[in-house]
Amino acid sequence: MFENLSEKLQRAFKNLRGQGTMTEENIQEALREIRVALLEADVNLNVVKDLIDHIREKAIGQEVMTALSPTEQVIKIVHDELVTLLGKDTARFQFASRPPTVILMAGLQGSGKTTTSGKLAAWLQKGGHRPMLVSVDVYRPAAREQLRVVAQSIKANIYQGDTKGEPAGTPLVERLAKEARREAVITGCDTLIVDTAGRLHIDSDLMDEMAKLKALLSPQEILFVADAMTGQDAVRSAEEFHRRLALTGIVLTKMDGDARGGAALSIRHVTGQPVKFIGMGEKPDAFEPFHPDRIVGRILGHGDIMSLMERAEEKLDRKKSEEFARKALSGDGFSLEDFRDQLRQIKKLGSLQSIMKMLPSVGPFAGMQQMADQVDEKQFTRVEAIINSMTQKERNHHEIISGSRRKRIANGSGTTVQEVNQLLRQYAQMRKMFKGMGKGGMMQRRAMGML
Ligand code: GDP
């Protein structure tokens, strides 16, 4: 996400830092680099112009803040302006005062509408809601089937209805939508997510049908699902949909593959509508509310510790982690079995790359973001395979793992003796390091707690 943009902006700041004194000339040069970085990221031209004007105004006329160096002040201005551009506060999701809350999903075919409908249902379920899904794409049976599969995978309610014997058209769409809402009420579902038909291009039939659905259902939310990777095309479609339907928000999908960020940085300014959620992968849980400040943190290389902590809070078994920390710091140390448990826990947080990219590029984790691309994810799997091939006794008493045992373990795990040796060496180093921390008193323990 945003890799290219992030790299270029950080380079601009680095050049600025390299200058001895901050002159108007230096600032102009940095602004030029920021402008190029934004344009290359496919940010809308007007957005870039406004943004640079605002930054220039503040940077050149800035009052001297003693707590920050001039470069840091410029970075702070860029940060604040980007957050403002993205909408400052996290946009709220609207619930009806009397359920069911109806959410109409709009978007072009392939934008990720069906996947996102499922993700939204899973997100609502996590928040204690009972969503019901319905697909009114009567033109493509495969699309209805796709939603059924998605609903099944997340154990969400879905209204299928009977479409046989009636021609595919708006009357059938309206009937299904009405029935689904009734079904939601009867079955006690408090939200209804309506996945609609997408088209390859905007056409008037599609818009008419959406307008009719809107009139029929009076939805609290009309979310436009846009593929972030299509850049300014996504922005233009959102603009058109908003003109016809008055959207309440936008969901940007495929942010995981969007290195540039042009759509993300332009869509709110151009449409006036907030991005409410982002999709970060194909799985149902690769979905999060859009927090402007965190996103800007990621773009500027400050990382996104908040989101990482939330993910950890949600996915990790706190008791297990505490138990591991206690053992690791104690005189006995942690066993290979404990180590494997921890690896499995970390894997729940996502790929190593994605975790490293959320760490700040300055401070104790400096360099981790840059290293992320070189990480071999398979290494994780190999280490786990090696430990799996050990007997329980070996896992709990590593000192008994002799040469012949190492050979057996390597064979069993499809690795080499060198790899087994390397793992055992690393394990021994880690044990020593943690034990040292255990002896090292509160400060170091606190530091570890922060990890
Ligand atoms: P629809 O035609 O708008 O309903 O689009 P789909 O929901 O069928 O999605 C189209 C493709 O995009 C599918 O292969 C999805 O798995 C994929 N997709 C959807 N959202 C994301 C996302 O956030 N990240 C990635 N990498 N793929 C996504």
C-alpha cells in the first residue's frame, strides 16, 4: 500500500534534512519534489494543486516552533494537510434508529462489490450485529451464487428468494429487495446489505435501477465500492455515481495492491464523500474502517502501530503471550514448543511483510519497512516444519538434539541439517537474549512489553 508514494515523499524529506539551513528556496525544492511524487502517484491534478498551495502557505509563513526542527515542521504540515485532505476524522457508519439498517452497495463489475458485501457483513457480526445479505444481481446467476458462498464462509444470513419464472429485470430486483427486507425483520436481522448488479461501464439502465432501489429501500448508507488500483477511473466513476445517487460513502478495495494511492488521496476531495472502509486482501477479514491519520502515518513512514495493536488485541491469545513472556524472562527460558506456539500466534497477524510495513521507519524499528520486501515468508513455514519434525521431548529439551537427531529432523521436515543447525543456533541466542532482559530489571522489561 502506497509504497511508491511513500518512498518518494520520504526522499523529499531526507533531502530537506540534508540542507544545513531552511531557506525559502529549500522549501520550494521540497515542495516541487512532493508535487512530482503526488502526480506520479496519480493523484488528481486539482487535488495536488490545492494541497501544495496549502502546504506552501503554511511552510513559508510558519511560526518557529521550538520543539520541532524546521524539517520536522514541514513534515508536520504535510502530515496535517494530508489528514485534512482525507477527511480528518474516521467517517461514521450510519445505523437506522429503527432496524433494519439498509446498506446499498454500488459499483462497477469487478470492483470487489460482492467480496466487500461479505466483508462488511463479517465486520458487522464482529461488532455484535446480525446482518442479512441479499444479491439482487438477477442478470448474473454466478454473482448471486458467489454471494451465497461468501455468506456461507462467514456464517452470515442470506436471503436467496425465488427468481424462477420471472424475467430478469428491475421488477424482479425490486421484489427480491422488498422480500429480503421483510425477511430481515422477521428473522431479527438488524442490517440488510444489498449487493447490486455491476456493469462494465456506467449505463443509464444500471443507474435507473439503482435509483429505484434507493427510492424503495431508503437506505441509510449507499456505499460506492471502488477498485483503488484503477486510480482516477475509480474517482470518475465515484463522481458519476454520486451525482446520480447521492452516495453516503466510499469503500476502496484492493489497497493491498495499490502502490500509488492516487484514488485514495483524490476521491474524497473530488466527490466530497468520505472513504469509510478499505479492503486489503481477498479474505473476509482483510477489511478495516478508514482512519485518515493512520493512513497518512503509513504514507509518511511513521507506520501504523495503532492498527497493528488492534490486530494483535483481536487475534492474539493474551494469556499465551503473557505466559511466553514470563517463561522467556525466567531462568529456565522458553522451549522450542513455546517458540512454535509464538510463531503460530504471529502468523495470525498476517504476513511478516505486512507486519513490518506497519512499523515506523524511524526509532527502534528503523529499517524494518525497507527490509520487508526481502523477507522470505516461506522461512516461517520451514522453521515450523523443522520444529514439527522433532519429538515432544526434543522440543522441550533442546540439548538432547544430537547429530543423528538433527539428520532425522532435517529429513522429516524436508530441510537440510544446516537449516536445522541454524534454527537451533538462533533459538539459543534468543533464549540468552530474553534471559538477559529478565535479569535486566524494569526498564528493559517495559521495552519488551512495547514489542
Ligand atoms: P464484483 O464484481 O464487484 O462483485 O467483484 P468481486 O467481489 O467478485 O471481486 C473481484 C475480484 O477482486 C475478486 O477476485 C476478489 O477476490 C478481488 N478482490 C476484492 N476485494 C479485494 C481486495 O481488497 N484486495 C484484493 N487483493 N483483491 C480483492
